[in-house]
Amino acid sequence: MSPDRRSWIHAWLLLMPAAIVLIGFTYYPAVGTVVESLWTNGTVIRPSKFAGWDNYAQVLGDPVFRKVFRNTVLFALGTVPPAITLALLMALWVNGGLAGRALVRLAYFTPTILPMIAVANIWLFFYTPGIGLLDQIGHGLGVEGHNWLGDADTALACIMVMTVWKEAGFFMIFYLAALQTLPPDLIEAARLEGAGRWTIFRRITFPLLMPTTLFVLINALLNSFKLVDPLFVLTKGGPDNATNLLLYYIYETGFSFFDGAYAATLTVVLLTLLAGIALTQFAVLDRRIHYR
Amino acid sequence: MTKNGSLLEQAGAWLLALLWLAPLFYAIWAAFHGSAHVVNFDLSAPLTLDNFALAWERAPFARYMLNTAILVSLILAGQFLLCTLSAYAFARFRFPGSETAFLVVLLQLMIVPEVLIVRNYATLGELGLIDTFTGVALPYMASAFGIFLLRQAFKGVPRELEDAARVEGCGTLGILWRVYIPAARPTYLAYGLVSVSYHWNNFLWPLVVTNSTETRPLTVGLALFGAPESGVDWSVMSAATLLSVAPLLVAFLLFQRQFVQSFMRAGIR
């Protein structure tokens, strides 16, 4: 056997275990989901039959789906940009000559290592009508109590605020890492030229951090579509689906309503969203990151 | 304006830090006081440990903690093994289709196992792995993220080290074990910490797969404990929440630098 051939075989043998798991739990189910979305649910009496685009037509006509889709987009837009902005601010503060910066960095980062379920438990008490912390503070200021999580107008916003609190410190880390690689002489030169802090940020730091911002943005968006844990504690997607998100709706459809075909169709919608964002990443970021 | 920024900015940074810690402080305060005092926000209330005792009594938190520890270790062991082997193949072997295969692996960064819960649950059913540790752990073992990180680390190892080991008679796996794994130790630490924090906190997939006290991790146990039907009051709930986050939180406070640096290292990809 030629040494080349032997090294191929070694490589494929090394890849085998991971390949089996990846195929079994990512590629095969992804393809299976697409196939399933084109068929009806089979029962013992009525076998599954080809449905074509019927399930997709059902998705488009489903008022709950429309609400869920709108919520999912709103949730992404309402959590990702604020969290990233805060993260950048935090990183600039912690990276500068702040007094007690280690402690401040610790404070910003701590929510990241808490489980979402625990965080939701704590925040649930803030939002409880009447006795909750938010209403108690409101009382002190003479504001009427409010059922924050029970009101369709405020429930999603409440979850978004909590999510921003939980995630900002995580994104801060990426900015901190990036800030440490910035050339200090560039900023020093600008300072000697008499540029103010804001000018330095706007003209030098921010543009140099752009690749990081894009990277964090894409990954935060991808992540936001999977962030459904708080719903299990806070709202169960209610009131009247006002906080229902796509992955939670998939969970409900699959495990509470046992509608496999419809769950598969919804999953294809989610996969399409993820793939769209991922493709943007490859298109935009590949010019910078070379995977070698 | 000085290099350190204005006093106003310092104050802003500290205020934000306090705001960020407030929920956790509040939970700690609530856990050590009676629920009547907590609802009234009575700062002079006496300290008590009853809430912890009650929480510990009403739900098998010790068991949940053990389950989480087993689960996290199992996942980490699996990830280290599978990702090391694949990363080695991608970093040091030339074989047809390697570029394509690597891109296909990277797809998993977008499609995590949770997204395909319905299908993956069915697969576990066929394998007879529902309500087992292996069932919860298996889908995460081949992590594209881990493969990516380790491949980067292995690529940074000088070829001369490998050649020297080969001269001394090491085979393919011997070189991996003697040269590459020791050289990538910081990456293993970084990836390990990120993985442990992720899976200690993971919820949706374990919720779906587990349905008994013997397998249920902390997050799922805590969600059950906090369900409105269980009629638990705030102080006990806070105590239970603290109990569940305590191990990771204490580890984080002790090894703060390593945690933050690991997340940073894993972040610069």
C-alpha cells in the first residue's frame, strides 16, 4: 500500500466516530425533516402520503405561526443590537484604566455563567404583579401596578430586557479579546494629533472592531433563535402566544400536539432562517477569516 | 479629559456593574430571609437557613446535581475524544475531500442538535436511549466548535516535533498522544470550561430526553420545582435557584481569570 493511501485511510478512520455522530444527529435529521415536511402524518389506518406544499400552505395560513414568526424577528432585533452595544461599552470601560476594573468585569460577566432557567426564576419575581420588585418600585413612585408578563403588550419586552442582561457580558468577551489586538501606536498617534476620545473611537477603534462586530452580530442572531428557555419559566409562550418563539412553537407542535409533519415544516422554516444568516456570514466574513 | 475617562464614565461603569449584580444579590438576600419579609422587602428581617433546608427536602437536588455532574463529564469526555481525533485528521492529514468535509462539519455551528429536537428524539427512541445519560450526551459529542478549536491548535504545533517523535518510533496515535495533545493543553482547558458552562446550563434537550429523577439534570429539576403548580414560595425558590447555580458560580469566582481567558481564547477563532 502506498504511504499516501495509508494516510487517507488513517484520516478517515480518525474522522469516523465524529462523522457518525454528526450524520446521525445533524445531517440525517436535517434532511429527514425536509422530507417529512412534504408528507402527511401517517396513522395506523391511514398511511402517510405525499402532501407536496400542503404543509407549507398551512404554515402560511396559520395565524399563530405569523405571530410566532413576528415575535422571533422582534426578539432578535430587540435583544441583539442592544446587547452588542452594551457589550462594546462594557469592553471599552473594562479595557480602559477604570478603577477596580477586575471587579467590574466580573460583574458584567457573571450573568453569562448562570443557567437561563435560574435567571428566569429570579426575574420572575421582579415581574410579578403587585408584590414583584418592579411594582413595588412603581408603588414608591406612585405608579399603578401592572401585570408585566400577563399583558400581551409588555410580556415579550420583559423577556427581552432579561435576555440583554444575560447576554451582554458574553459578547463583551469578544470585544475585550479584539481590543487587546488593536495596535496601540495608532491610537497614540491620533492622541498626539489632538484627537478627542470620541473621535478616536469613531474614526479608529470602531472601524477596527468592525470584523468583531460582524462576527458577534451573526453569532448572536443565530443564538437568539435558540433562546427559548425563559419561556418555560416565565410565560409558556403566552398570553395568547404573545411571547411564543419559533423553536418553542416547534417544541409545542412536536411534543404537546404530536403533529410531526407540521413540526417538521416549522423546523424547515427555522433551518432556512439559520442557513440564510450563516450564508451571510460566509459571504461577508470569509474575506477576513481564512479557515486554514 | 484624561486617559482614564471622565469621572462620569467611571460612575457609569460602576453603576452598570451594580445593576448587573443586583438580581443575583437580590436572590441571595431573598434566599436567606423568610418569604413574608421578602415580599415586604423588609431589610431588617432576621437571617434564616430554613429556605435551603426546605428546598433540599422537597426536591432531590443532590441527585440532580450528581446527574448534571455525570452528564457534563460524559459530554466533555466524548467531545475531547471525538473532536481530538477529527481535529488531528483535519490538521495533519492530506486526503481527498478534506476541505469539503471540513466545511460540512462547520455547518453544525449553525444547526445545533436542539433545532432538530423532534427528529433527534425519534432517533434516540429507535436507539432505546430515551431517559439515559448517553441519550442526552450523544448528540453533543461531535462538536464542530471543538473540532475547529483543536484543529487550529494542532496546526500551530511545529512539524519538527512530529518528525522527532516519528524518528523515536511513534505511530500515528503515538504522535497525537505525545506531541499534539500536550501542546494543545491551553485549548483543551479553554474548550473544557466553555463546554462545561454550556452544558451545566443547558435545558431544552435534557428536558425532552429525560423523564425520571435518576437522569434529570439541575436545570430541568429546577424548572419543575418552580412550576406554579408546585406552590413554592419566593424564598424557597431563591434558595433552590442558588443551590443549582452554586457549584458553577463558586468555581467561576475561584477561577475567574481562567474562565474569562478561556472564553476569550475560544472567542478568537
